[in-house]
Amino acid sequence: MDLVDTVSMKHQNSLMTTQLSQDFETLTRIALAAVARRGVEYADVRLTTLDSESVSASNGQLDGIEAETDTGFGIRVLYRGAWGFAASPVFGKSEIERVARAALDVARASYRLSRSPVRLSPRQPVVSDYTTPLRIDPFSVPLPDRIALLETATDRAATLEGIQSASASILAQRHTMQFASLDGSRIRQTIVLCGGGLSVTAGQKRDVQTRSFPSSHGGDHGAGGYERILEMDLPGNARRVAEEALLLLSAPPCPNGAFTVILDGDQLGLQIHESIGHPLELDRVFGAEANFSGTSFASPDQLGSLRYASDIVSVVTDPTIPGGLGSYGFDDDGTPARRVELIRNGILVGFLSGRETASRIGALSSANNRAAGWRHVPINRMSNTVLLPGTWSLDDLLADTESGLFLTTNRSWSIDDRRESFRFECEAAYEIRGGKLGQMYRNPVYTGRTVDFWNRCDAICNETHFKLWGTPNCGKGEPSQSIFTSQGACPARFRNVAVESSAGKSRGHGGG
Amino acid sequence: MNADVGTIDRKALEAILNRTPPACELAVAVVDESSRTTRLAESVIQANVSVRDLTVWLELRRDTRSTLVTLHSLEPEPVRAAIGQALRILDTLGDGDPLIPLEPTKPVPRIDMFDRKTDAWSPKQAAKALQEAVRIADIGRLSVAGALTLTSTARGIAHTGGMMLTASRTEVDLSLTCADPSGASGWDRAYGHRIGDIDIAAVAKRAASRAIRSRDPVELEPGPYTVVLEPGAVGPMLLFLSFLSFGGSPFNRGTSFMAGHVGEKVLPDFMTIRDDPLDPRMGGWPFDFEGTPCAPVTLIENGVARSVVHDRTTAGQAGCASTGHALAPGNGFGPYPKCMVMSPGETSTDALIAGIDQGLLITRFWYINYVNPMKTMITGTTRDGTFRIENGKVTGAIRNMRFVESILEAFRRATAVSSEREYFRMFGSTMRIPSMVIPAFTFTEVAS
């Protein structure tokens, strides 16, 4: 057993990660020495370890506890302007050398079909580290405490008459990521993610309604510690969520028509993700996803001219904001995180990019090139995509709205491959009448066209309503990569939006 | 060049089982995978990766308690640490319901599904082969994007109750999209377990032909249309229907349309749907993640509901035997058929089109999501080849449209399926499916 074999065992347990730096240098030395050949313009090595624990419960009882440790390394090589990448979870000097040679061979194969060489936007080599700020390490919280919290929350919800099931979960992850490049960067990041949620279903068999808290699709997640779970207060909200599910069951279908709509922050977060974040991924714009997740209606020649949204809408990408699923110190090109404007007062002014795609528009990388762990190449991904807050309190915004609908909590979504048109379903809608929330409706759906929709935004709530909403399952790339992102949003108002019930039978009064 | 994943070392599995703590049982599942993906965009190789991956699931059981720990190493020290972690978790758990007893190995079928040529295919060979796709796109003044993935996978299942099974397979997945600067695009794909089964040039030609025919699309009014859905459109519908209805979990819950209707006519006479994991081109395995031997299951026979698929948990709830459809541990989803074969019709796709006065020819659906799962209602958009049929002929392209439909109701309205079938791969499932004619298919808006 050589040194690297010994190192590999340490990597399996992040409790030992403080010792990794020197060991990672050993891995790096072997890997970079194996690829440092004539024609290799750039290379980098990433070693990542994921420690994950998830706890889930339903109806007052523990469902299960699952734990995972995932360690491996990837080597990326740019040979005569063509990329190659290879990766493995198996360590040892011979395996590292095999993987490095494989990355180089793959790059040489890519060169066969090269037409114009890849160029990278400039960045200075970096030697640095980054650690997620947190108050309570979620892995330090005893499992019985986590179990008790979930059992209490689901029991409180499930014991209401008419509730079919209540389920809840808590997820804790620690990503230890080390990066070294041929040009001298050495970066270490420890990112801790934590989150969870509660979902309650009322009704029987095929006639059911579900309410979720604080968000749907597994809840809300972000960078930070167990304090995030305590602040959610799942047990304290359980009864209310269950009561809302029961109310939905007897609520009338959402009316059809053109309405003034206020989107709650969680739904607006997904709207930002799908109709601003994805279309502005620069690799997608250039056609990298043409065969899979699609292309984009947006193009670089529209920079500075496309009126993407109304003039109160400004959007940035900002991984430097703490607390998001896209909060980090460096992307997987080794580019330091920074805030970059995407939409300024409604006008398209930027894209999400990495070093390769940024160079194609003569820009610097926005530090959005990210890989879903050691086994994947970095591609252009969202970090925290943030709709900047406006000036309204939610109470004032409701009071200013004579007639309309308040839509909350995503249930389903679909958007075309160019990101031009969308269809979103929410768990619940509330009538707004005379400036106040009223009747609850079931099965609300709204549809629209991206640019037209964002130009209908006429009010955004202020920073007191701001929250980063986590999306833990953003898919893209071939092989497919699922990565974490967040969207920053406050509730916002949109005029004259097409709304219907997913049952599609009710006719409403319209308005706004 | 490729990592050696020819088979799972049984000694490694035995070494793990030998670490079973006193008074415990241990079940191990291992997947060792080497994949090589060459990805095209803008007619060049945009990404090219060679990845060795290894996943080890350890289920530790004691009395009525069990827990799952996942790691990505077979080395002794990480395995020891993982078992220790599982033991600590077991100690925190209270007593639960009785566990399903572990069962020893049963005879499993032999399937010839490992192709040495595919396993040995190099990135250089992939690049050379894809040059032909680029050449074909160039002829049509198109760009080509896509991915060619070759995967060699070994699977091993073992437990202290007397189970020890290993198997290996190869697979090839090709998907190509050709496009011109106007945005007109066309798509095609192929799947099999041998590279020799994949005709890259034929796939490229079909994708290029669809892209060229997609130029100058006209906008049609949304509404009901008679459609000819090609396998790329039928496949996602069948797969979502299987998620909702062909697995033991929704069947036992009563949310599957099959529940309470086994033996009854539920679909048209010409529809027979089987799950056939023993066809090597279907991407199946001879045994599932619980070690249960796999066998073909008839789901729908001449329109009559016959059966759903089970793992040991759902089978126990239903009072029947597992059909060998357990997914990887911890999936949380429950069993569903992953190798569905729909029987062919007697008429070619061209002849089906010739029989339609006014309608649409749909290549592919995209971004499908649920509208009302209880009614098998979904939404999505067309993509990469949406055409108008007039007087029995394909007369031109139309702009992509969004549909909202009940899969079950649409299949019930279907009037015919084609005599040709294609292999279609999606979300880790393989289907062999014909084209299908469905009247009054509902489109709600122009999408792009």
C-alpha cells in the first residue's frame, strides 16, 4: 500500500479532512505530472468528498435514516484547444496515472473533431479556502433529536381527521472540495448544506390535495447549519399546514381568466430559475444543450438591448450571498465567486458563464462553471440567481390590489426547450378582493411567455420579504448532472396573467 | 484504456459479509460502472469524459431494525467505517415492523449482454465514428449536437442469508440533434447493448432529414388534432404511465388505473405491453437489487389488464411473489417496469400517415410533468420535428405546441400502432415501441 492508498482511506471520512491538503498535493503531483505533455495548455484536478445524512418520517413514525460518503477525483485536460476529462473513486498511484492518461487520451480524441480551439477567459491563480458560515453543525445534532422533531411534526399533522398522510425530512450534507490547476491554483472549500420540509396530503385515493412547508419538492434547503431546521419550526407549523390541506380539499377550483397575480416567494423563485436562470446559461445559449435540455431564446447580440422585463426588474447572479444552495467561494474553474448583473432595470446585461464561454463574448467568467461532484465536468450552472428586492411591503401590495390572485407553493412545472413559454401549477391560490386575501382555490395554473410575462411585473416586495429558495435537483448535461441552486425572491405582482384550474372546467370573473 | 469493471470480485463481496457485526445481518449491493461519453455541440466535441464509478449499498439489519449506508469504495477501511456508521444508526432506532427475511440465491436466467468490442471501444473510435454524423450534418448545412455513451457495468448482490450473484453488461446510447441557424431542428436516437447494433450514420441522416423538414414552420391554432406519435413521443407517455400505474406501490395504494381492474379490458385490443428484461437489447438484468430472478411480465394483453410488477416489499403487501423488479436500495420510488415492449401493429408508419386527412406528426415530447397524476394527466411540449399532415402526406413544419392530455385516455382513443418499432431510452428505462395514431389529442398553446 503506497501513500496514495493510505490517503484514499482518509478521504472516506471527512472527519479527517483537515489533513487532506498535503495529501491532495500528492494526488495533484501525480496527476499533473502524468498529463504535462506537449500540447497540454491547461489541466486541473478536483478531489471531492460528500458526506450526507437524511432522516425521514411519516405519520409520527421514523421512515428511515440514510447515510452516504462519496469520494473521488476528476482530471480535466485542455489539449491543443480540446477538452478531455476522466474520473474515478478508486485511489492509488497506478489508478491516478491511469485516469490522467485517460483524460489526455480523451482530449486527443476530442482534438480530432476540433474546429476552433477552446480559449479560456483570464483569471489569476488562486491559493485560498472557503467555508460555509454556520452556527450548528448539522452532523453534530444527535440523530434521536432529528428523529423526534420529524416524528412530532408529522404526528401533529397526521392526527387531524381527514389527513391521509404527513411526511417530513431533514437533509444534511458536507461537501469538501479541493481544486488544483496546472497554472498554480490551490483551493479548498467546505460547504455545508442543510434543509428539510413537511408535506401533508388530505383526502382519499384519487381525490387528494397536498400542502407543503416551507416549500414543496422536499422542502427548502440552503448553505448553513441545523439552525435552518430550528428556524423552520416544522412541529409548530404542522397543524396549520394540515388545516390548509383540508381546506384545499373542499376549496373550489381556481377560476379561469386573465388576472392580476401576486406570486409568493417560493413560486417566484422557481419562475426565476426556469425563465431567467436557465435561458441565460451561456453554454446553453451557444448550443451545448441542444440535444438535451435545450437552447435559449436569448443571445449575446441582445446584450444591452433586449427588454427582458419591466424596468423595476433587476436580476443578479451572486454566489457570495451566504445561505443559498449556490453559495460558494469559487466555482469549479477556480474562479472566485462574484456578483454579476444579468438584468438591469429590465434590460439584458449579462449571462451565466465559465471561463470557456465567457471568452467567447470577450467577458470575464461570472464564476458559474460548476460540476456535480468529482465524476462530472463543470458546465455553466446557476448559483444564487437573485431578483433584487423592490419597495413594497406585502400588506401594502395586497392593499394596492383591488382584484386578483395570490399563488403559492409550486406543484408542477414545464417549460419549452428554448425557454420561451411556461406552465406552472401551484398548490394553492387565494382570491385578492378589495386589497385583502379571501377565498382559497384549488389546482391553480398560470401560463405565459417569458419576456412578455416579466414585462408585466409592476411591483416587487422589499428586502424584509427576501429569501433564497433552494432548488436541490437542477438537471442538465450529458451525462446528466443534478446540482443545487438557489433563487432569491420576494413576492411580486404581475398584471394580466393567464390563469386556469388544472381541471380546466371552471369559469371565473377575471380581472386586473 | 477503460477501467477494468468486467465483473464484481466475489471475494470482495465475501470480505464485506465477513465484517457483519454480531447478531446482525448484512446485505450488499455493488454497481461498478465505466462510462465513456463523447458529447457534440456545434459539430465539435464539446465534452468528452471517461468515468469509473463505483457504488456500494450496505443494508445492516438487526431484529426489526435496518438502515442503509452508501459508499463508493470496496476498500477495507471505508467499508469498516460505513458498517460502524450503520451500527451507530441501528442503535438509535426503535423497534419497527418485522423485516422481510433474507432469502438464499435462486437460479437466475443467463443473458448474453456483455459485448467485449463495446467494452473496448475507445474515445478515438467514438470521435472517428461521430465524424460521419458531422459530415452528414455539413451536407445539409446543419450543426449537430448529441452524445454517444458506451457503458460497461458490473452488478453484484450478496447477503448473509446465502445470496451471491454477479453479472455484467454493456450498453450504447446515441442521441443526435441537427439544427440550422433559424432554429429548425431534428432529432433521433438509438440504443442497444452492442456498438455493432448502432448505425450512427442512419441516426444522423434521420435527425438531419427532420431538421431540414422543420424549416419555415407555420403556426397552427391550438386545439384537438389527430396525431401520429413517433416512438420518441409514445415512449415518454408510456414511461409516465408506468410510473403511475404499472408498479406495485400505486397498485397497492389503489391509485393505479390497474387497481381493481385486473382481467378487465382497459386499453384497445391491439395494445399488448410486456416487460422483458431478458431481451439483451432492453438494458435489463437477470436479477434485481434484491437478487430475485427477473422474468418477463405481461402488463396488458390485447387491451386487458394482466399484472403489475413487484419487489419483495410490494409483493408482500399484495400477497404475491416478487417479479424481480426491485430498484437500487434507497430509491424510495418502488418498483416499476424498466424494459417495456409494446407489440407492433400491421401497418407501416407511412401507411398510417397516408390514412390521415388532417393531423400532426410528432417526433418527440419534452419537459413532461404531471397535471393530475390521479387522472394520468400530463403536460409537455413538442420538439425537434413537429409536422403537419394533410391529405395523407407530411406537408411541412409547424411551430412547437404544448399539450395537456390524460395518457390513459389518449391510449384508449388510439386507433392503431405501426408495424415498425424502435428502442427508446429515457430515465434509465428502455422501451421498444411503435408509432401510435391518436385522434383528438389536445394542444393548448404554441410553445416556441
